[in-house]
Amino acid sequence: MTVTAAAAGTVTGGVDTHADTIHVAAVDQVGRELGDREFGTTPDGYRAALAFLATFGTLVVIGIEGTSSYGAGLTRAAQAAGIEVREVTRPDRARRRMRGKSDPLDAYQAAHAVLAGRADAAAKTEQVEAIRALHIVRRSAVKARTAAMNQIHHMLITAPVVLREKYRPLRDQPLVDALAGCRPAHHRDSIVRAVLTALKALAQRHRFLSRQVAELDQQLKDLTRAANPHLLSLRGVGPATAAQLLVTAGANPDRLRSESSFAALCGAAPVPASSGKTTRYRLSRGGDRAANHALHTIALVRMTCDPRTRDYVRAHRAKGRDTAEILRRLKRALAREIFRSLTQGQAAPELADLRPTRQAKNITLAAAAQAMNTYITKITRTELGTFPDYELAHRYRAWLNTA
């Protein structure tokens, strides 16, 4: 909404948000300041704030600083009232140095930013915030699970010989299962009993966190599939990486204007690092590092199991490029592919027809797996859509139609 596009009799609102209070301000269609007031961050306060802004004219758009944090409540109230909400970024430092800083000044600045068209990003959606909440909890659970496993290994290094030798051959899940089912009370030595009790507690913690991560993965899968069904169909993109990419995109809608801006946001844009006769680029150290890590994970998965990516890696290694350079190129290409998936609203490939087609032709899972040169479990997961391989699904469908 610009000054020229604003209709006569309409007002534009601006909001400076805090934990306990919000300060709202109104400007008319030519930018004149009409009034401002402070309200509490309660449902009654939100209604009163919107009613106050409406006293100056027809309120059609409101700029809120922090629509996904302190301004989330007011954002929901405004959208429920049919008022368009724009995300306003923090005022730049140069303007603050010239005009100073206060809640009324920041509220007016938010309104002017919307009126002038500087704040044209849509408010962050609640769906993305739900994904963010689950993703944060999952990330902390994975970190705690890793810490528990590291503590188990470190404790076994200094454990009594009887324990160290007994559990030395075991690794990862077998080690956790053995320790979680042990009986410390059966040992007479008090030191062995104490150390084994600690190890059992760590193993049980690891088990609990593993179950929690699995449950959160399933919930994230459902939410990400509802938010963007096509994203999960991309090779190497799982619930955790899809969630992080959706959170990054949802938290920065103004950065999705072009493929290059999204690549820069994810830290995948090439940075010149040339010198003398050498012309090269390096990985960016800026951008959202969590999104960059998601791209890195997808690239590693594709380098392991995607035939086209493996061919690409071999071709570039033959040209003398190292792993870091190849990863940089892969992550930039992934940013291009994921940008299209995030912005074009593509539908995920259909899978519901695979199992009925196979059963109608009396083809067993073993025969299908042998024909596709894969495992029975992979065919089953693709048919049910639990952990589908969409490239396999395309070949599988073509084979079923001709079988």
C-alpha cells in the first residue's frame, strides 16, 4: 500500500510490540500522524487497540513489528477482524539516530513503513509457527540424546574393568538396549553398582528421547506435508530439513522475491574468493545457518543415494574440484530447486494408485521389489506413503502399467 494507492478516509496502523504492552499509532493516507496509545497484551487490549485505530477512519492495513513473537496475539486478532497485516522490520539505526527512539516513534515508524511500501511482507502464518515450535523441541531432544550417548561412552572409559569389558563390544543401539535392561542391584561391589546405575539412567534417557524424536518427526511430517506437500517429495528432504526450510521461508517472506535472494538467505550464494590467476568462489558464511545446515544435509544424502548427484560429483572430481567446492555448487542448485517448491505451490506426486494397481494384477511385493531392484520394505513404504521414494514411484508406476 503506497501513498498514491491509499483510499481517502482510510488509515494505516503501526504497532510497536513488547511482552506486556503494545503501542499503536495511526496515520492518514498522506502520512499525517493522527494519534497513538498504549494497550495491554490481552484479548481485551487487542480489541481496544483495533477499536482505537478505527476511530480515525477505515482501518484496512496495519504494520506490526514481530508478527511471530510479541505481536502474534494482535496479528491473530487483526486477521480475524478482516484487517490486512504486514510484517515490519526493526527501524534502521540511521533513522533512530536522527529521530531518537520511543514506543510512539517506533509505532509511527511502522505505520509510515507500510504506507510508503517499505513493509510489504505478509505476516508470518500460524502454521509455520506450529512447525517452528515442534522443530525447536525436536532439535533440543536430538542434542540431549547425543549428549546422553557421549556420556555413556565417556563413562565406560573409566568404568570398572568388569563393566568396561562386558560392554566394550557393543555400539549405539545394542549398547543402549543392554544398559537399559541391566540390573545394578545384582552386583555386590558398591562402585560397580553406582556406575551401572548411572549408565542405566543414561540409557533409559536415550530411549525416551529417541521415542520423543520419532513422535515429533511424525508430527512434523504431517505439518510439513500440509504446508507444502511437494517439498517432502524432493530427494533427500525429510521432515526435519523440510521443517527448517519452511521456518526459514516463513520467517523471511520478504526474502523470497527471487531465487538469488533465497540462496543468500540460506548462505548458499557464491562468494568471490579469487586472487591473481585463480578464479574461484567459496561457501558463504552468512545467512541463516540452520537453513544452510538443512541444505548441507540434503546434499550429503543425495551424494550418497542419488545416481544423478553421484555422477555430478564424479564429473567435478575429474575436473580437480574438491569436496567443499562440489558441496557449494550442490547447495546452490538445491536452493534453486527448493525455492521453486516453496513459491510455486506444486503438488506432490500421487501414490494412492500404486498398491491397488499391483494387487489388481496379482503381483507380489517380492516380485515388485525384484523388478525394481530394491527392498520389499522400500516398495511398501512407497505404496503406503510413510517414507516414499518418489523417483522409485515414477519407475514403479511405469512398470506396473506395462506388467
